[in-house]
Amino acid sequence: MSESPLLRVEDLHVSYNTPTGIVNAVSGVSFELGREKLGIVGESGSGKSQTGRAILGLTATGGRVRAKRLEFDGTDLLHADARTMREVRGGCISMIMQDPKYSLNPVMTIGSQIEEAFLVHRATSKADARQRTLDMLHAVKIRAPERVYRAYPHEVSGGMGQRIMIAMMMIPEPDIIIADEPTSALDVTVQLQVLAVLDDMLSERGMGLIFISHDLNLVASFCDRILVMYGGQVVEECAAADLDQATHPYTRGLLNCLPSLDGAREELPVLRRDPAWLSNSEASR
Amino acid sequence: MIDIRNLDVVFGHGGGAHHAVRDFAMRIEPGQSYGLVGESGSGKTTVLRALAGLLDRVARVSGDMTVAQESLQGQRRSRHFRRRVQMVFQDPYGSLHPRHTVDTILGEPARVHRLDRIEDRVVQALEEVGLDASFRFRYPHQISGGQRQRVSVARALITEPEIVLLDEPTSALDVSVQAEVLNLLMRLKRDHGLTYVLVSHNLAVVAHMCEALSVMQNGSVVETLGVQQLRDHSPQMPYTRQLLTASLGYDRAAIDAFEEFA
């Protein structure tokens, strides 16, 4: 990436105060994002979702976010006021959540939800917003945009719900999309079709993507670059195409423990966790 | 060991009726692991539930089912059947009673079937699934997802079954935990000569675990194949081939060639 990155994250920490002590969900994550597809992979509890949420200021109450730098295109996201953050969210960076069933408003029609996302960020007429919404539904390959526009979320399938989420996040034309397990709830073929829609839109518009997933094979085949997270830290970074040459024992362990379609192995190698994988950054707290 | 013919399952009545399984047939030899593969709504779980007799007053079930020479009538199951056929469910969070200790959970099938030496059986079942006796007096919320699924497997083993029905046993687990549970299931099968019916949407898991499989779509079997055909990437039917292509990861060009199978 020759141009300056869209997003800079340097030494990001997210911690929660719990009755049993401080839990460090993310400790010392740094990366830059350009107009590319960056995958963040890890198992549950690795801090991958917390990283995505912290960027948008969506860390749950009680959580504490610290960083040397958290910057979008020159805007300091860490110290931005609520008003600036509202403009950033959706307008500059938006987030596709895992489950459309819980992320769409059940009592609003699909058309009015997508329109709302557009009207919040653009001063335009209702008629224009309606037209843009229909165009966007068409762009995410929904066959009957007029019908879906008037439908409620419970009337559409999971795959269509996720396309609607993509339409809603794309319509204010953000520069970065954060997608947190956007297709994990979908069947494989539908999952790939939804990703193809996202992929085409990203490359047409030259946007950056942070793709958060537990599925190594999917990330390796979909993204350009991969961060592997474990215990709140990035343990390995590599080009997606080189994932099979990853060197960190955790990454190797994750790759090896997947059952394979081709090989008959009696026993799957089990991942042995080593406390030494986590560099001790607690001192900086 | 298991022979199913002309199985039909219909939920609901009249205009709202949903024909979930149509003319399904499956034959499983003793000691085999058999996979049922398909996307959501294909009817794979319904087949398993019909076999286990869990659809009584839920759906209309017709067809011939024979399990180890025992011909099954409707959805009623004999005590003998319920002892020799056990089931492990997908969600380890939802399938264990939240207010029962592991000890109570594991002891219950033994009490239902009036088995002796219940305490010994509980300890032994825990040991078999790699949990020590200290887990006996914990509640499900005090143990991890992988440990919970081990408890579910232990509960299935208590009655010394011959057949275990596995409904997506690892799809709620992280891949490293999935590997541990799959290894456990393989070992138990060897040690006890179990017959498995494994329902999964994950072709790689089925290729790893099973000798043969049926691919289902919209309630019907599209293709029945041996695992070698799956491993060689040589299924016959276009639907199976597409499912296989999709399982291999993101390939922009391949996605454009996807067809709608209805």
C-alpha cells in the first residue's frame, strides 16, 4: 500500500473490571488498514470482536479502551466527542454484525431502515433516499427490491437478511467496513454468495474491510492479509496466500486441528496451548 | 443395524403443512459411521428425530424403520430401544439442565433405566470422556463449552448404547475443541463398537468421521456416496459437487457458476 493507511491502530488495549479482577480482552494490538481486505482470525475469547468494537467506540460499558494511537484518516477516534463518533459510525466506518435476526429492527420495514442509514448521513430528500435504497437492494442482488423494501425482517431469509445488512452499511458510502462474523450463521453456498456481493462492492468503491472470523480457510481464501489473534494479542501476521506457511505454533495448531476433506487421519492433532505465546504486556497497565 | 425405508415426515396440517422429509431411505451396517449432510432445512435433523421417536404428536411420520431387528411402530419406542439408542445434541448450552449438577445429569438415564452401581457408572463415564471426578458436582455453567459437550457424550454412554445419534455435535465449538471432541468420538467408537449416525453441515467433519453418507436437500436424498468419493472430489450429482466446491473456500469465479437447486 503506497498511499497512507485509512486506519491506524497502535497498542490497543481493552480491559474490563470484573468482580474477580481486571480482564484484558485486548492487549497491545497494532495494525494499519488500507484499501484492502484484512482478516482477523482467532477462537472465541481471542479478542477479535473486541478489537473491532473498540475501533467504533462500541465497547460495552465498564470496558476501558486505551491506545497509543487509534486514528481514522487523521481523526483521533479515541478522544473524539460523541457527535464526531456519530458521524464516523456509518459515514466513515460501518459494521456488519453476525446475525441479521438480532441486528435489524423487527418493527421497521426494511426499506425505511436502510433509508434511515442514508438520511442520517446525507442531506437529501426522502424520494432520493428511497431511490438510492432500491438501487442498493438491487446492488446486493435482491431480486424483487420493491417487495423487500416493504417487507419486515422476519419475512426474509437469513441470507437475504445479511444482504440487507450489507446494503444498509454500504449506503452512506463509508471507507471502511468492519464485518464481525458476517456469514457464520448462513449455509456455505449462501455464505459465499453474500461474500461475493460484499467483495464486488468493496472493489468497485475501493473500500477497506476488516473481516473478523473464526474460519481460517474462509479468511485465507477471501482476504488479502491476516492477523491471527490469541489471548488478546496478535500472534502472527501474514499474507492470506501464505497462511499455509504460517510459523507460529498457535496458527499451525489451528490449521492442523481442522478435519480435512481429502485425508483420512485417525486422530486430529490437538492444539497444545503454551503460556509463553503471550508476551507480557501487563507491565504497561 | 439401521434400515429406514419410505420415511415421510409432515409438520402441520392443510395449507400450512410442511413436508420436511420425503421418501427417505438409509441403510447402516453395524459399527459404521454414517453421515447425513445438507443445508439448513434439508431435513437431516428431522430424520434423526424421527428415528429416535422424538416427533410424537409433533409431526405425522410414516415409513418402515428397523433398528437391530426391532421393527419400530410409529413414534413409540420400547425401553430396550431407548437404552440402546442414545443421542447427542448440537447445543451443549441448551441440552444440559442448568439447575442439575453433572452428577445428576449423568445419573438420570441410569435411574430411568433402573441400572445398578449408578455412582460407578457416572465416574466411569466421566473418565471415558476425559473429565476427572471433580466435575461431578459442578453445574453446566461452571464448565466450558467443550467440557459440556463431553458431559453430553458421557450422558449418552451411561446406558451402554449400541447406536449413538449425533446431531451437529461440534458445530457450536471452536476448531481446537472440535478436534478434541471428534477424537473422543472416534476413540469411543473403537472401544465400544458403536454405530454412529452423524448429522452435519460440515463436509470435512463427515469426511473425517464417516464411511458413507447421504446428501439431503429439501427433505429428499440427492445422493448416497462412500467417503472415498467425497475425498476424491468425485460425487455424481451437481448439487453435491456445488456443496463440495463451496466447502473449499472463497472462489469468486466458482460462485458465479452456482446454481439454485429447488
